[in-house]
Amino acid sequence: AMEKSYVSMFLLLIAISGALAKDAGKKETKETTAKPKLPQTLSRGWGDQLIWTQTYEEALFRAKHGNKPLMIIHHLDDCPHSQALKKVFAEHKDIQKLAEKFILLNLVYETTDKNLSPDGQYVPRILFIDPSLTVRADITGRYSNRLYAYEPSDISLLYSNMQKALKLLKTEL
């Protein structure tokens, strides 16, 4: 009788572990099949709820016709400085709110437009372009050797530069 109960206990354990494994397998496939369905967001992590343009040309068109300043963020996925700035930018509620007033573009490649690399092709760099499609050389970060570079610690400077880009827009028009 003792052996019988061991055997039935053993079979019960096999049945349970088999069901659990099947369940775990199901869960995994559900997640993996759901992932590719998510569209690759243009935000690339800089603010998923913000509206980002797809190309530089589209961004220029929207800035000009929407009469809004354009903010271009050059960054690279494998650059630790870009990653650090992105995290601070995405988590900064005031910046995210203010960013809604801009035409936004983030690029992981260089454009052929030399205006976008006035002092070199480094990342991360953030440039502001007004609706007349002029790069705002007066809105810079705090580094003289990389005028448009921002570190995570410069986030409040970036915020005030965003305000400056919007303020000057109102006074000039």
C-alpha cells in the first residue's frame, strides 16, 4: 500500500510539473509573439507619449508650416552619454511637458546637412531650429568645445534653453 501511494504521488508530481511547464511555455510564447507587434516608436525612449517626426525633412516641413521650433537630438544607442541623457530627459516631467510645444526629432545617424553639425559630429547634441529654419546658434550648452552637448547634470540648462527657444519665437513673430 505504501508503494502504491508513492507511485500515485510520483505520478501526481509529474502531472503537476508537466502542466506547470506547459503553462510557463504558453506564457513565454504569448510574450514573444506580442513583442514584435509593438511598433518601433520614433521616440527611441526619449519620451514615448510625445509626437516625434520620422525624418529631418518632415521635421523641417512641420516646423516651418506649424510655426513651431524644432528640437533635434543626435544620439547613439551604444553611447553611454546618450543613454544617460535620454534617461534623465525621459524622466523629467517638466521637460516632457515643454517638449509637446516643439517639433521633435531624434536621430541615430548624421544627416548630410552641415548646419546640424556646426561644431562637429558628436553625441549627444541637441540643436534648436526656428520656424524660419535657422539653427539657433545662441542656444547652447555649457561646453565651449562642444556647444550643443548636454550631460545629465545639465538637464535644468536644457530645460531653460527649451523655454528660451519658445520665448524668442513669441517675441520674433
